[in-house]
Amino acid sequence: MQRVSHTNGVITYTFDSLADLPVRAHVSTRHGGVSPEPWRSLNFSVLRGDTPERVRENRQRLASALDLDAATFVHCRQVHGTGIAKVDRDSAGQVMDGCDGLITDTPGLPLSLVFADCVPLLIYDLVHDALGVCHAGWRGTVNGAATATLWAMQAAYDTNPAQVQVCIGPSIGPQSYEVGPEVAALAALHLPDPEATLDYANGVDANPFFDLWQANVQLFAAAGVPVDRIEVAGIDTAQTTTDFFSHRAERGRCGLFSMVAWLEEMGRR
């Protein structure tokens, strides 16, 4: 990923694999906002104690940095599930209930999700110029949020998994994410190669560490996405709290960062 410093103090990261494609995506950091501790400073959540006024200002600052209109962003009321909403121009400015993913083929429509350790997923259809984004924590991952987004795009736009670019954004890394036996059991039940995602570094009787990145790579690959078209950011939010919020590392006292993605308008390609 590339780190981008904007003129208003906002700092974002972009995916290398999208540089020459007609789609844009920025993952925000905690820099450039107005929120005080413990949400310092570019926080996008009002559910963790920050004020609506500060969150609105933070959204405006991110939109300004990206040359977008904050009023057009489409959001999800995320529920750690696998629901995916298809959105278009009429959805601009709306919050889609009960879903963790958005898909569109409408140019210029910004899709926005929020995170604090969960995995930002992006799918770009290279043939049909369609876009999907998804929020996948451990529940969403083991229950197939990645493939739910891909199949929703297939149903809506005839997306072929062999002809997409996938991006896996900053999220808690495999060395930081200790999980309980219930997570390991579900991983064993649902993932193609669960042993490759679980590390019993502290012994077989201890809780394992779960590799969310590898789990989502496995799911996409099993669905037919070429592995060389899956970019993994490799940025562990729990180990980079100077840049990103981490629910695990900060014991829930933090804000949420955002991934905003959109298809470029024809005239800007």
C-alpha cells in the first residue's frame, strides 16, 4: 500500500494493485480529524462516545481530502454478518440497514465502511466495471462474507471470479489475534484449509492465533479468484495504533477508521 498525505492533514493509504484501474479506494488513518482522546483524531463512529458534530466534521474532512461530497457517501449499519446491499445513484447519502457489504456499478458513488481490527475487503470486476466492498471480522470471515460479496456481484453484474482484483486492507494481523476455541471450531468447519489459518504458538492446550488475512485469501481462491490478483496490505492494526484504531490493542477505547471506494467517472479515467 501507499501512504498518502493530503493538504488538510488527512492521511490515507491506497492499494498498489488499483493504481492503473478506473477505481479508487482510500483507507483512512487516525490523522487529520477533530476528535480528542480516546478517538484521536479522525474517528467515524458515534457509538463509542464521540459526538455527532465531531464525526460529521471528520467525514467532511475525509471527503474534502478525496475531492468527494460527504453527502453522497453510502454507509452500512454493520452487524458482523454477510448481508450485501446493491446500491445505485438513488442510494447516495443513505445508510443501508443490516448489512456489511455494498456493491455498485454506478460511477462516482462512494461506498464507505468502518473498521477497528476487522478486515476491509474490496472486489473490482475488471470486465464489467463493478465494485464491491465488505467488512469482515471473524464472524463475517468464517461465515463467508467475502464470497457473499463476490456472489452478489455475480448475480447483479455477471462478475466472473477469475476476472476480478481483490484487496485486503489493514486489519488485525495473525500475530496479534488470539481467539477462543469457538472461533477455531468454526474456522475448522467453514474454511478450505483451517490449519493454515490457526497458529498454536503457545501450545495445543492454549488459545490459537487466527490469521484473518489468510482465511479470506483462501475463501477468494476457493471461489476462483487467482491468487496473484489478491493484494494483502499486511498492515497489522493492533501493532500500528499510531496510524490505525485497534479495538483489541486499545481495549475498545478507540474510534473507527474508514475505507471509501468508488468507480471513477468516465471523464476522469
